[in-house]
Amino acid sequence: MLERLVTALIGLGVPGFALFILATYSGLTGAAAITTALVALGPGGMVGGLVTAGILALIAAAVTANGLPQVFAAVVRGYLNNGTPKDDLLGALKKIKLFVTDDTYNRLVQQA
């Protein structure tokens, strides 16, 4: 049984892992746990959760193919090209407190 679960989650990729974590910590079981996890995953209820799961799949594929620094730099360039001030991006990084302990991503924003 556990092996089937693991195989299914691996098949779903990062969105499946996120859904699994959210469903596990919902305190519910069955369909209620899945529904709650989808609602928590994105704005707009279950549909928003499904859309967010799809976006997570795209992000995971891009990071796998190109590496996190390259994807991050491309996203920053996109924001800057659309008129987002560099200071806003740096402020967002400070608020998020990324899991990276060095200034790699701050430098990428500064260099963009």
C-alpha cells in the first residue's frame, strides 16, 4: 500500500507532494482532506488550487531543466521589464526570508 502511494505521488510531481503535505496537516481524512488541501493550495477555492498545482508543475519543470538561479534571474528580468521597481523585488526577498542563507538572490536582483 505504501509503495503504491509513493509511486502515485512521484507521478504527480511537486504538485502531488504539496497536496500530500497540505492534506496530511489538514486533520481530515478522505475527500474532505483533499478538498481542504486544494482550497489551501491556491486562491479561488478548489479550482484555484488546481490552477496553482498546474503552475507548480510548470515551475518544477523549468527549475529541473534550467536550474533555480537561471529561472529566478529570468523571472526577475520579466518583472523589471514589466515595470516592477527593483526595490520592490528586494523588499519582497527580505519579507520572504528564502531558504537560501547567502545573498545569491539579492545579487541576482541587483545585477538585473
